[in-house]
Amino acid sequence: MDKRILQKYPPNAENLLFALHDIQDAEKENYLSEEDLKNIADYFNLPLSKVMGVATFYSMYSLKPRGKFIIRICESAPCHVAGALNVINEFINVLGLEKVGETTKDKLFTVETSACLGVCGVAPACMINDVVYGNLTKDKIKQIVDDLRAKGGSNV
Ligand code: FES
């Protein structure tokens, strides 16, 4: 872990969420390792249990390695009605996964679900890292995955 990331923040508890976010973002596998959590707890002078509690409470943090692209599929009511379940199944199918929460063997993709992404007008929707994709169809999902695979430098 690059401790310079922590030093951007005064060690006050109100900066904890930002620091967790930045450290996770900087990790190659998009997660917070045990070592990260210990370093963060030391820096903020907080018990490790408190930092663990925060990291496990918010779904945006992960304590296990994830892919380069995190696909968050909205499951809230408008997306659900517009076919979110089909979207979930299609991503899982295209990526060769068995269920939500898994990461592809090439470590490129992790599929997760999410509450409303604030783009209900284009339901069903998902967010991949910081980019929102709406009006998802089977063809569009395949195209998105193909484009990201090409971007990820993978030859899968
Ligand atoms: S319900 Fe899916 S974006 Fe709002």
C-alpha cells in the first residue's frame, strides 16, 4: 500500500471513508487487504475493529480481490420491472460466471448488484467502474463486455 495516499488526509475520523475509497482504488485488485486495514487503523489511530466495521458496512468496499471492471447492476424497482434479472443473467452468462459476486478467472470482471444508480429513465441500468450504461439489452451487454475486454488487454 502506498502510504502517501493516507497522508493526503488529516487523520480525523471524518476522512476515513475517503481514505478507504482511495486506498481501494489504488489497489490492483480493487479491494482492501488486511494489511491496508491495519495501516489505515494505525494512521487514523482507530481500533482495527472500527475500520473493519466501516469497510464491511458499505457495499462500495470489498475485502476480497475483485476484477479490474466492477459491474454493478441496479436491482431497484424501476430496473427490476425493466428486466434487471435478465441483465444479471446475461452478464453472468457472457462472462462465464455462476453467480453474482464472482470474478472472472482473468481477473477482469466482477459482477455485483446495486441499489438505484439514479438513472431510472434508462432502466435497466448498470455502472461499470465510474461509467453508467442504460437501456441494457442482450446485444448491448455483449458489446460492452467485448469492448471492455479489448480495453483490458485480455485475449480471452
Ligand atoms: S432503479 Fe435502476 S437506476 Fe434507478
